[in-house]
Amino acid sequence: MKLMVLGGGGREHAIIKKLRENPKVETIFALPGNGGISYDAQCENINALDLDRVVDFALANKVDFAVVAPDDPLAKGAVNRLLEVGIPAFGPTAEAAAIESSKVFAKELMRKYKIPTAEYRVFDSAADAIAYIEAADRFPVVVKADGLALGKGVIIAENLEDAVNAIHRIMTERVFGDSGNRIVIEEFLTGPEVTVLAFTDSKTLVPMVSSMDHKRVFDGDSGPNTGGMGTIAPNPFYTDEIALRCMKEIFLPTINAMNAEGRPFKGCLYFGLMLTESGPKVIEYNSRFGDPEAQVVLPLLETDLLTIMEAVVEERLSDIPVTFRKGAACCVVAASKGYPGKYETNLPISGLTEGQLEAKGQPGPVSVFHAGTKRIDEGLFTAGGRVLGVTAVGDTLQQAVDQAYAAMETIHFDGMHYRRDIGKKALLLTSEH
Ligand code: AMP
Ligand code: GLY
């Protein structure tokens, strides 16, 4: 089979590695892929958002199956376009991807179908939003741009001044463009955060092993938010009891709600949850695998990924037993100096084995997923804010964490930084029990 994967980050690398395990797979085209992905797939310099070119390429190269991994081509209708020309494609249609691409849509869905989430109001004028926050006088308060904003559209304002600044940046300066036409002002919730990815064909929903992201750039959850500096799976805060409750109160109601709205969701649905004192609540939905959640969840998946994805597209997910191996995984992200702000690129990367997919010191259970790299002949260079996701699988979380960090020690590029405490909170909780 010939597969095509849209996207070019660490998540796509993890997806491609997993898809390769199926012996039916002959070729994987990555559009555009990246330096590390080029060792596992044939990279094509085509922007995943250029849907005309994507569709032409898929037809010309007789692609048998496509996976659309990132949020923006999904929101733009990449899956709709591929299905129209008869190419089976994993991922939601644009109509279903609205669950991520419009926070207003997601919040209204949850309100209408009584899915637990933070209280909120929607505004299309900065003055009205500010007047509301002034009158409510409750801080912190959460300000969210309606549309996609590279994970930067959420601001937790500690006081009125911060809230007013956030609203002006989004609605007046329009730093996220049209994504800031409307905003959601939301109640601030507290509690441990859990990510649950789920395969769904709109009839059946199969949750994957839970995970925990580490969104802030520095140790101890300090500094600005990033796309994610590391992940672990499973998430020990997510007990079996909570999982049952989420299935009943959140997961199934969500796919039922999407069906009722005439927007059946097929693909990977991402539930960003907060375990509050009054129960689990939805912080956000994403219409895709998380990045870097995919980098810890997929290595634990025992079932063949392509088999699952085909079943999702053909709406026969209930026929496929999906299993995960016991044990745990840890992914630590190595980022460029300055990330999530401005950063330099084109710096040489050292310490990876030939093939660039393992750390020299630590082959075996460690995989290096490339997020932002560029290959020139056999040399690898940085090409993004998040550069590498060093991932280890172990029988215990402690083992996975230790192995990922040992591998990280051997890798180097100028200005490279990474958090030293990925998994720490989870390990503390596990040791308390
Ligand atoms: P998002 O970009 O939607 O994932 O949000 C980024 C982060 O902001 C989340 O992972 C949470 O830590 C935090 N956040 C979002 N909404 C809320 C909320 N209502 N209460 C508390 N924290 C929130
Ligand atoms: N890691 C968070 C996300 O993929 O949105």
C-alpha cells in the first residue's frame, strides 16, 4: 500500500513509525515531513494546507490511504477533499473538526448537550467583554480566542489589566487574525490535567491510554505556555473510576452530540480534561492526535495502527480489539534557545546514531521523534522551536523517565534546552500510593 501523511512534526513522525510496522505498507509519503521523517518516509515539499496540490499529488501517486494529522488542514477540509476524489482519509471532515477550530462551537455544543465544562460567555466586541469582566470581578479568568492560534490563543489573566491586555491583543490588534473575531471568557478551573485520545468512527469510541502533557516551558510548570515540552503515559491521576465516569459523562455524549448536530466525528478525538473537585470537565477538544501526546501513546499501542485507521474510515471500529502494552512511556522535548519566543535555526545536531532515529548512547527502547529538523545529506540541523522528542518505553514510569533522560544526555545542539522534570508529578503521585 501507498500511504500519505500530512504534517511534519514529532506527532507525524510517531504516526509514520507506527504505520511502518504493517507489512502491507510499501511507501509512505510525508507532506512535507522533516529531516528525521525522511529516514522513515518519502518527504515531498508540499504544504499540507495547499489542498489542490495535496489532492493532485495523491491522485498522481495512487495513494491508497491518507492520514491528515494537523489541525489546520483538517479545519480547511483536507479530509473532505480527499474523500471526494475517492481516497480513504483518516481524520474528521471540516464540519466535524469545528470541535477544535471553533471554541465557541465547542462550548455551545457542551452547553446544549450538558457535557461538563467551565462556565463561559461569548463576546464579539472587546468593550462588552471588558465590561463583563469588570462587573464579574473574579480572577483569574480565562480568555480564549475562538479560532486556531497555534496553542497560544488561551490567556489566564490574573487581574483586570492582564485580561484587558489579552482582549485587546486578540480583538483589537488581531494577533491571531480572524481567529480573534470572537472570544470566550471562561471560569478558571483547577485540578490535575489529563489528555485522553480516542479513536472513533462516530458509532464506537475507543479511548487510548491516558497521558499528561507538560505545557509550560520551564521546570515546575513555570514560564509561558508552549506546544508541549514533554509527556508521559499513562497518567496516574486518571483512575479506572474516573475513566468510567468520563466515558459516560463526556466521551459518549460528545460523539452523540456531534451525530445529533449532523457532524459525525471520525478520526482521533482529543479530550483535554481537568479533574476538578466537582468531577472531570472538558478544558478543550482537539480534532487530532496531540503533539507530543502521540509520541507516548502510539509507542504503547499493540494493535496495528493502519488496521485501526482503516476500520475508523469504514465505520467498523467495533470489530477491532484495540490493546495497549503494560508499562509506561516518557517523551522529553529538546527545544531551541528562545522557544516559545523567537529562536535561531540551522544549528547542527549531534549525538544521534546513523539513521538519526536513536540516541548514540541509548538505542533499543528509546526512539527520537523529530519535530523540527532538516537533513542535508547525512547531516541534521535544527529547523523549529521544538526540535526532537526523545521517547522511552519501560516497564515502569521511572524506567521510561530515566531512559529518556539518559538518551537526552548524549544529544546536543547549541542552545538546546529541555525540562528536567517531565513525569515528576506523576512519579510523586505513584510513590504516594
Ligand atoms: P489550550 O490551549 O486550550 O490547551 O489551553 C492551554 C492551557 O490553559 C490548558 O492546558 C490549561 O492548563 C489552561 N486552561 C485552559 N482553560 C482553562 C480553564 N478554564 N481553567 C484553568 N485552566 C485552563
Ligand atoms: N499537546 C497539546 C496539543 O497537541 O494540543
